[in-house]
Amino acid sequence: MKLAVYGKGGIGKSTTSCNISVALSLRGKRVLQIGCDPKHDSTFTLTGFLIPTIIDTLQLKDYHYEDVWSEDVIYKGYSNVDCVEAGGPPAGAGCGGYVVGETVKLLKELNAFDEYDVILFDVLGDVVCGGFAAPLNYADYCLIVTDNGFDALFAANRIAASVREKARTHSLKLAGLIGNRTSKRDLIDKYIDCVPMPVLEILPLIEDIRVSRVKGKTLFEMAEQSKNLNYVCNYYLNIADQLISRPEGVIPKESSDRDLFDLLSDFYLNPGRNIEEVVHQQDLDLITIE
């Protein structure tokens, strides 16, 4: 099973990805997490340090792909989750998306894809073009990490559009949304009323989730010293169980940017209105324009 995790930059994709990878490992799956961000920090909470990237390794090998071995690029993380970082060119000096595509190519040549039950791609922000869209070509499911905010849901809608487009030619479904560190879910619910899709889990506003990133540890590792964090780990185990069961998933039909902007903005300005009122008003506006 191959998973591609997307979402607005800074929303907590890497922290979420690492904890899902551990949860899948604890359920007996062999897991490889591939960081697809030039910052190469996706797997930081699994390994505790910034591992050498594919680009670093290729430079050492003078870009002779035939001289690269699995042990050169794959590092062991917490709970036996294997880790790879694509890396990227210096800022302003090249295309990070191209590196993601080359990373996938190299790992396939090394037959690494055949050795795991789950491969999880943690992909840069909400950029779903060029090489950064490459994981969608291989994924069985896309997961979107969001919060209850306007910007994150706007990004989620763009990602949903990419899933729909890729699903035309690839066996890809959207497994669902994961709400990360949010005290409310009203806007999430309004959005999925407009663009139906599953919600895999909503993680509450727990400070330890943010702290785990700073400490370079997953919630599962932190829970070894603090048993009161076990309940947080259960959120990720629930996500893992849903994924292992091979959910049906959906091919979403995204909202237009303008309609989504109007819909979500209206709830910020008029929180007392329900979605039926807003959709009805949009229909009236269209009739007036026509």
C-alpha cells in the first residue's frame, strides 16, 4: 500500500506522517517513509537527526546511480520505520520536484518498493505540480492534513482537485481528511458538506503534538516516558487501522476557488448561518447574474 500525504505548509504533515508510520509499524507492517521536501526534515522525529538525502548521496557517488545501494540512502528510525529523504537543490538553483521524481526512480531501481507493506510519501506543502505530484502517480491513497482554518481548507480543496485529475489515469483514491491540532471542526464539516469526503480523524489541540516535533520524537516514543500520552497515540492507531482495512476512498469533486472562498468567508463573517442558506444564496446570485 502506498500513501501520499499532502496539506498546507506548516499544518503538521511531517509530524502526522511520522506518527502514522509508527502506528502502521506497531500493527505489524513494514514501513518506508519518504520525505519529499527540500528541507529534508520529514523523518526527523523518527530518527532524531537530519539524515543524508538522496541528493547528498548522489553527489558523493558523482551521480553514478549504479554505485548507490539501499543502505546508502535508507536509514532506520523509531519502531523500525525505514526513512528516506529526497532533499533538493540549493534555494533558487533548481527544481525540488525533479528531485522527488529522481528519488522514486532510484528507489524503484533498488527494488526498495517491493520490500515494504506500506510506503508513505510526505510531500511538500500543497504544491501538486511537476515532481511534487509524482507520489500521486504511485499512491493507492492520498491523505490530506488540515485544520479548521480557511487557508488549510483552501489548500485541501486544491489537493482534492489534483487527486481527481490523477485518478483519471491512475488507481488513486482520497482516503480522507485528517484534522490536526484543532479545537473546532465546524469549517471542516461545512467543507465536506460541500465536497463530500471521509474524515479519518480529528486530533484535538494538544500541545504535546507540537512539542514532539521540537524534541525530535514521535508521540509513541514520548509515551514511553509519559503514559498519559497513550490516548494521543490512539488517534494515530485509529488512522492506521482504517488504512490497513483498505477503505473504499473517494474521487472528490472539488469546489471552484471562487465558490469555496465565498462559502468559507461567509462563515467567518456570518457564523450563525447554515450551509443550506449559503448554498441557496449562491444559487440566487447565479440566477441574478444570468
